[in-house]
Amino acid sequence: MNLKIFGILVCIFLLSAICLAEETEYFDWKGSKLYAAKNYTGALTYFDKAVTQDPGYIDAWIHKGDTEKALKDYNGSIQSYNAALQIDGKKVAAWSGITEDYITLKSYANASIAAAKVTEFDNKTKANWLREGNLLQLQGMYNESTAKYDGALALDPQYTDALYKKGLSLMILGSYADAGTLFNQTVTIDPKYKQAYVAKGMAMEAAEKYAEAQQAYDAALQIDPAYAQALIGKMHVLLALKKPQEAMEIFVKL
């Protein structure tokens, strides 16, 4: 084969590769447009075309996983994210997608493993720390969860969700005073955080500080007069304060 013919063949090969790459990008782009329009079945068709043509196209695998999640095919979604991780084991979007799939499937142990990978590869995002802490809390791993909430608070000391959730773990561990301090911090930052008032009421009630507990429940009820958890908490406190008639007035309204 002379050099001229060889050169022509090389050019044809390169042009074909470029065309295929452009076509794969088009499939991914088209699928993304359909996904944004909530046409998930149509989107999946294009993502399938993209990964069939180029199995190394990591974005298409992740988009395919997102689409399968939207279609409630959670096992298929996990497989697609795992395909992306075969290409790049540090791809945060894939680990995060797997975490959400396992949460939906209520497989919290597997979700924790995936969430830990998200935090490992992206330790500057407070929401990742919070999610990992929440998953550990769901599994009754309260000491471990507080460490994750501390990670979130190191990034943002005024992160109310982390303050509140850490307070819950401490309360379950019996550290009522420390939990109460965190709930106070939460409502100082966000006076409308009604769950924190109820949690503070529970902590004060557990410490047999019934008057303070009632004040906390009343604060929650000022925000939401129909808040059932606050009403139930206040009813219990009124019984402890030997005020059964007031407690019964709440009970008949529940």
C-alpha cells in the first residue's frame, strides 16, 4: 500500500471517529432535552443509543441512571451509575445517584456506603455531610452521626439542619443539656424552625424541666397552632404539671 492510499484511509478513519463522537454527543444532548421535558421514556432511548455507541461516555451513563430513577427503575439506575464508576471511580454524581436509589429502596446500609464515598470525594459540600449523618442516624448509629454533623458545621457553623439533627442524636444519647443548647442555637438562627422548639421541649421534658418544656411547645404553637407534635408534647407536660383539665382540652382537639 503506497503512502498516499494509507494517508487517505487514515483520514477516513479519523473522520469516522469524529462523526461517531459528534453523534454520541447528539444522542446525549437529545436525551437531556427530553429528560428536562419529563419525557423519560424518550430520553432513555437516546441515552441507550449514546452508551451503546460509546460505552466510555460517562455522562450518558449518569444521565441514563438519572432517567431510570425518574422511571422508578432503581435497580437499573444503580447498574447505570456503577457503569459510570467503572470509568471513573471518583465520580461524585454517580455515587450520589446510588445513594438516593438506595434511600428510596430503604437499603440504608448500602446508602451509607455510597454516601461515605460522596463525602470522601467531595468533602467541601455541607449537604453531603448532612446526608451521611442522617443515614447513620436512621440506623441508630448516633455517635457516628454526630461526627458527620460536625463535618457539616465545620463548613457552616450556622447550618440549622445540622444543628437540629445533631441535637436529636445527642438527646437520644442522653445529653439533654447539650441537645437543648443546639436547639436554642437553631431557633436563634431561624426563629421559624418549629421542629427545633418541639425537640427542645422533649429534651426539657426528659430532664424533668416541665415549665421550660411547656414554653418550648408554646413557641412551636405560635408558629403553627395546629402542629400535632407540639400539641401532644404540651399535653404530656400539662399532665406532669398536674393540670389534667388543660391537658384534656388539648386531647379532645387532636
